[in-house]
Amino acid sequence: MSALREKIAAIPLARKAYQGLIYCGLHSGLPELWRAVTGRRHVILTFHHVRPAGQSADLFDSCPSMSVDYFRKVIEDVSERFTVLSLHKLCGYAGKDPCAAITFDDGWRDNYDVAFPVLRELGIPATIFVTTNKIGSSRPFWQQILGKVFRHASENPDGQPSRTLGAALQVKSNTPLTASHYRQTVLRWKKLASGRIDGLLREAGCAALLPEQPRCFLSADEIREMAQAGFTFGSHTVTHPILPCESHSTAEQELAESKASLENLLGYTIDMLAYPDGQDSPEIRACARSLGYRIGCTTRGRWLSSKDDRMRLPRLDLSCDFCDGRCEFPAELPRHRWPSV
Ligand SMILES: [Zn+2]
């Protein structure tokens, strides 16, 4: 014990004040602040779509996206400020350097076509969370299908599809079906079980309006090629349901079957998971653990803390904060997002 501490300990009032300071420091986020100031912080970044050069954001797609130019800026900035590790290595890292891990959700084809060449050139590893029944598929999620119907309805407000969609959503006949209306509908429908959403899509006339389109998810060959280049893969379930909205048996099946099909495809044990829409619950985490998952990612947007449950890791999504589909990204990466390191 130091001489100063001995003196403090000898005076009852001073001892109480000293103990109070220590207690407040430990319980007021000061350790977090200290780590921020000293730069000893880690972060997991999330990406979804990376758009090729010249392609603007789709107002009628609620899935976050980022232009390839901005993506490159983010990755260059991150690799200047952090040691970029694979997610597995970051989770086991005990050193003092600030570290980052790069993750992608859903398994979109542009992860291979657009993001992979940038990451390979810069020597940056990444983890992709794949929705396994979408591997090689040209059918997007219900959010994109609904977006196509909304776009069609907004461009042809007097057409039958617009009336069908308006009736399904129970809006007044003269209400314009805008991009913001689309986003509100997506948020509302996300609270429903997947069977109910299928029924609503049919009511909204989505099946009749879905055109043929090119493959939009990663193929099995692309996944294997990226795995050989050092990328790692995790489950994003089989069909991308919001797991806490589903029954226990459905959630268990989604977690078990997606794990098995990725293991079958890649030949190694899959123990990482990203919860669709970042939504988990104590029951879902317990179920995932019992199936052999060891790392679970949410979309709670903050830095990593040493106290974080490995099955409930936070991740930062830079695209959501700055774009939200309405504008192009600022030319410079906003520096205030990062601590001084
Ligand atoms: Zn997702």
C-alpha cells in the first residue's frame, strides 16, 4: 500500500471519500472513457451491400448500402487506425493495440463482385454471414420485393398494382405510396412472424409484379473462393426470420440447418452467427449456444467492451448513420466517429 493510501486509510472520512471516488469511477463509465482516450478500444464493423461505381442508393431498398469509393475510404481509414483481425482472432485478442473486424450480413453477390477485390488488394480479412437458402439465388428478401412493388406503385399511382398495395396496407386511395411509406411498412412488418409476412406480400400483389432478375446473392463457388482467400463465414440463418418473433422449434431449425449447410459447403466447423436484423433474446442465445455457436453478433451500434457476452457482440454500421438511402455519403469519412489512436 502506498504512503498516501495509508494516510487516507487512517482518516475515516478521507477513507470513505476515497472509496466513493473509486466506486463512482468504476460505475460511471470512466474505464470506457479511459480506453477511448488511450485508444485501447476494439470495434466490429458491419456492411451489407457495397454498390459498384456509378450506382446510386435505391430509395426503395431498406437494406443499407455503401458506394465502393466510400467503402474503400472506410477500409483504408480503419486499417490506418486499427489492426484489422478476423472476427475469431479479435474475440481472442489479449493485446493492447486497438483492433477492428470487418463483417458483412446477408451474403449479397456484390460482396464478391465489389467488396472482395478492394479487401484483397488491401490485405484485409472479413467475415460474411450468409443466409443459406439464398446461396446462388436471384430472389431477394421480402423487403426488396415489397420495395419493387412500392416503386412501381409510386411511379404509376393510378394503376391496379397501386390500388392493390394501397388496399393491402389499408391506406386512403389518394395517399401517395412514397419511399418513406415503404420504410415505415418494412419496420412494421419486421415485428411479424415470417408466415404472416408471406400472406401480406400476396395481398399486396407482390407475386404478380416480381420480374426476372439476375442472381443477387453469393454463389457456392464464390463463397469457397473467398474462404480460400482467408475470408471466414458464419450463419445468418436459413431464411432470415426475426428469430425472437418465431417459435422455439422454428428458431432452432433455422440455426441448426444453416450451420450444417455451411459446414457441408466449407468443410469446417461454423461457430459464428449474426442474428437477422440484429435481434436476439436470452432464449435464442441459449439455443444457439447449445447448437455449438460461440460468437453471436447483434446490430447494437457501439464499441466492444471486455464485459460483452460473446453471444451478444455489438457492431457499428457506418452506412445506416450517414445515408439511410436518402443521400450520397460525405466525401470525407467523419473523423469524429473514431477515437484518437
Ligand atoms: Zn440480414
